[in-house]
Amino acid sequence: MGTVAMTGCVAVPVATEESVPEMEIVTLFVGPERVDCVGVAPQQCLQVRSTPDEDYQLFYSDIKGFEYVPGYDYELLVQKIPVENPPADASSIEWRLIDVVSQAPAVAE
């Protein structure tokens, strides 16, 4: 009887530095009111900033796991995760809540 040798190849994806999206952890300060804005369609946007001293910027995305309540100022720790091949009308970044560092009633300015 003869011996049968079987060989094969298995394609294993190799992660390269270019193919792995880099996650970033950032602090966001969220204002006490949503405001009207227009992205793909009219919507209500959060107002966010990176430091307490900056002006608010409109935030068109959602933060997964964050339950916004109007009338409060928030300091959030969030993951900023690049989305590979997002749809044309979607964000290229996914935002996920890590922690609500603070939630305080807004003070009128």
C-alpha cells in the first residue's frame, strides 16, 4: 500500500498596522440642550467640546450607551472607534460611552 501525502493552504488574515483601525479614548463635555441641525436630514444635535473652555460644536452622531437628559452638563469618557467602509450617509466614527465622569444641573450663563 502506498502513502498519500496531503498538503493544503489556509488563508489567515494578517493584521497590519494599516488595516487595524486605531481606537482612541477621549473626554467630551456635553452641553445641556440639543439644538436643531441638518446632517443627512434635519435632526437634533448634542453640543460638545473637548475642554470646558472651548466653544460648543454640533455633534451629529450618537454615543452608544449614553442616556442624554436635557438640563445637565456632562463630562464623558468615550471610545472613538474608526468605522471601516461606512455607508455614504453614516459617520466614519463610532462613539461608545466608557464612563459618565460627571453629570450636574446646568447653570444659566
